[in-house]
Amino acid sequence: MTSNATSLGYEVEDVGFYIYYFGIMGLLTCVNIPGNILVMTTILRHRDLHINSNYLLVNQAAADLLYGVLYPVYNFAQMTIVPSVVEAFADYTVCTFFISQVLTVVFCSPINLMVVTLDRFIAIVYPFRYEQHVTAKSTLIAIASVWIFSELYSISVHVIYPPRSDFKICRYEDMFNVLQTLLMNLATGLTPLGVMIFLYIRIVKVVRTQSRSIAVQLIAVEASSNDNGNSRKVPKKTKENKSTALISLLLLFYFCAWCPVLVYFLYVMLTKTKPSPYFGATCRIFVFTNSCVNVFVYSLRLQNFRKYLMKDIRLCCKKFCDYLPEKKRRSYRINRLDRGDISTDRSSSKLSGRADISIINIQ
């Protein structure tokens, strides 16, 4: 069985392409949507997490959530195996509006990451000015500016480069030429990456300076304690070193997510040839993967967030079990009791021992 599929300007007659591309995109969507919803609800539900920097994470999760909804729909609109959907999205007005919104959320995610990086930059490089500059009002202005700037970027792309109207499939590669597509991807992925690299280099320099000063102080404290006859171990890793490792990980993953698609369009523009459609599809998958994990990388470094996240996950599992039929719930409880006989016996023995002690104390 063969069918007609498309990928980055390709017409592919291979059902395996559908299984590869849309299968992976479907799995990533199943991670993106519930994961970002869980991040937003966890931060908004618990007062301990209501700080300005966490609101930026909520905005990041919202941008990635919209990206996780619109981008799969954008790819589904290119499935020629469903002609009615392709024809509906191939209308010039519908396609132009839909592509503009996809560009908005695609651009909003890295721009918001850049704002989160700027927040960490101020907190580390200028710690005494952080509370003065990063307030609830400035955070709200920053969040609104991210969305307004992203929408203006999308509108300006369509004004500067008016899309062609002779396309048959709603796909920005058919609406714009290769050079215009490359410039859009450079503006969307490379510009925020360059700003983040600049800020992270400054952060790493400050962190290294702080680590050296902390190490000198700890050595001095250790020497003085040895003179007094008390030994004290100097910790090998500090909090700043862990932050530096996190920064390196974020930059590496963002670079790996965006560079393949830039290399793809640059190769197509210079050689006037098109590589394998699977390579083009893999480039899109890498970009989409970035929206599935970056908010977790930022959020899971917070100890309070991890605690409340696990609490909310347990609550979701409990509510899910409540919706199960009574027989399945009963068998589930029986299985849990069967697996925990020893622990229940121990807990009951501890309780009985405590009760005996309390009775003796009363007597």
C-alpha cells in the first residue's frame, strides 16, 4: 500500500513515512500537552510557587502548549491522504492566517526562553538589584511584550514577504521561497540563541568568580578549624557549579534542536538540491522536541516545584482510580494489600507498640 505524503517540499509515496513522521509527532504531542498543562497548574495552584520567575515559566509552558496544539494540526493539514482537510486549509485566507499563528507560537517560545535567561542573568550578575527590577508589574509587562512582539513579527513577515497564492497545500515552504524560509528560521531560532549565549557567557564568568571566592573562603575556614583541632570537609560541588552545568545543558539542547533545520535550508539554497525527505522530517521533529522538554528542564531544578509536582501527579492518579469501575478499584486495592502485607504488618506492630507504651505511661 502506498500513499502520497509531503515533507518540507517533498512528494513522498511511502506509507512508512507516515508511520515515522506522524507517529513520532503524535508521541511528542502526548508528552507536550499534558506535561505543559501539569506545569502550569502546579505553579498556579500552590502559593509557595507564586513568584515572578515562575510566572515566566507558566508563560513558557503556555507558549509550548499552543505550539503543541497548532504544529501537529499544521502537519495534519499536509496529509494528502485526507483530501478534504488539505483542500480546506489550502484556501489562501485560511492558510495565511493559520501560518501566521504558527509562526507566532514558534517565535514566542524561544523569545520567552530568552526572557527567562535574562531573569536568571539579573538574579546572578546583579543580585542586589533583582528585587528592584524584577517586580510583578515588570514581569507582566515582559509576558505581554513577548506575545505582542511575536505577533508583530509574524505580521511583518507576511507584509515584507507576501505569500504566493499558487500553492495547493498549506505549507510555508510552498508560500515562500527557500531564501525567505531560511531567513525566517534564522530570525526564529538563531537570534534568540545568540542572545542567550551572550547572557550565559556572562553568567558563567560570574559563577566561576563566585565559586573561586567561595572555595578560598572554605579553605580558610578549613585551615582555621584544623588549627583548632576540628576537621571540616570542603564540598566538591557548589550550587553555582550545578547552575553552570544546567546552563550548558540548555544551550546544548537548544542548539541541537534548531541547527539541523537551519543547515537543511542552507544546504537546499546553496546546492539547489533536496536531501532525503526523512532528513527534512527529522529536522522538524527536533524543533518540536524543544517545546516538549525545555519547560521541564527549567522547572525541575526547583525543589519546591518537584515536591508539588509529585503531589499533583499522585492526586491525578487518585482521581483516575476513582473513575474506575468498582470491581477494578477493589481488585486494585486487593493487589496493593497483597504486595504490602509485610509493610502493613510492620506498621500495625509499630502502632500497637506505641499504644502499649502510651497505656504504660498512663498507668
